[in-house]
Amino acid sequence: MSNKKSDLPATPEQVGTIVGWLKDFFRQFQLAWRLLLDSRIPVVIKVIPFGTFAYMISPIDLVPDAILGFGQVDDLMVLLLGLKMFIELCPPDIVAEHEAAIIGQSGVWTPPEETVIDVKPQTPSEEEKR
């Protein structure tokens, strides 16, 4: 038996990238869900997510699911492209409104643009140091 340590499956940077990608995917999915429920989005555009879902559950595929790995990748690609196309075709002002609401729910605070935080550093005098 060898005492050699095996390499980690992923570096911390790679794990951070994957986690960031998953967070972004979840936010995009949440955004698409909110847009789907918004009555201001035209019905014609709302057909895209349903068409994407229909393709995913359909037995007809570009690449058969029997080919392990490749069959699932094409379904994932269609899901991502359908999600992206749906969001891109929605009116930008409505998308921005829902994105702001999602960011507000996540607890990430950003100061308003007109807020200026100005602080002058103070150094202790010789008397205060003692």
C-alpha cells in the first residue's frame, strides 16, 4: 500500500466557480418563474418555457437519452437555452423590476446612488496612547 495522498477532486477555486454557477442558475430559474406568473408578459412569450418543458419530457430527442451522458446534456442545453431565450424576450423594464425584487429578497444591501459615506480617519494623540 502506498502512503501517497490522493489529489483533491476539485480545487477551492473550482468549487467556488461551480457554486457561483449554481447560484446564478437558481436566480435565473427564479426570475423565469416570476416572469411566467407576471400578467404583463405576453402569452406568446410564455409559450417558450412550456415548449422547453415539453421537449424535455418528450420521447423524441436530438440525442437519444439511451446514450448515457450525451442524451442528458442535450436536454440540459435545451433547458438553459429556453430559459435564456424566455428572459431575453421579456420586456427589459419588467425583467429589471423582478431582478431587483429577487436581489432584495436575498438580503444583499446596496446603498442608493445618492448616498455618500465620508469618513475622516482619526489618529490617537500621544496622550490618548498612554
